[in-house]
Amino acid sequence: MTGNWPAGSGGRARRDERREAIVAGALRLFSERGALPVRGEDIAAAGGVSRGTFYKYFFERDGILAELFRRRLANPP
């Protein structure tokens, strides 16, 4: 049955939560291991999502590195 949920009733929030979990997992792994040895599969596992879900949000590992750099530049220490 469709149409019973109010528009924007959690789908966007769930996507944002997944994306944040992926970013947090990646940041933790990059901090522990450095960026080069970390694979997309590792980031997915650390973020608690499947490999396919990781690639849905980030085309490749470099995409998440770019996201982390963007965030760092937007919020300098």
C-alpha cells in the first residue's frame, strides 16, 4: 500500500544517517590505517552498510576522501 506516508517522512533522514555512518567509518579507518590501504569494502563494513550501499553514496573511495576534505575546509580547526 502506497501513499499513506507523509512526504519526506524519514526517507531523507535515513539516507542522511547512512551517509554519515559511512563518512564516520571512513574517517576512523583513514585515521587508523592511512588512506591508501583502506578499500571501499572496508569503509562499508565500518559504516555498517553493504558494499553496494557504499557505492550508491560514493562512486569510489576517492569520493569519500573528497567529502572529508570538503568538510574539513568548510570547518577549519
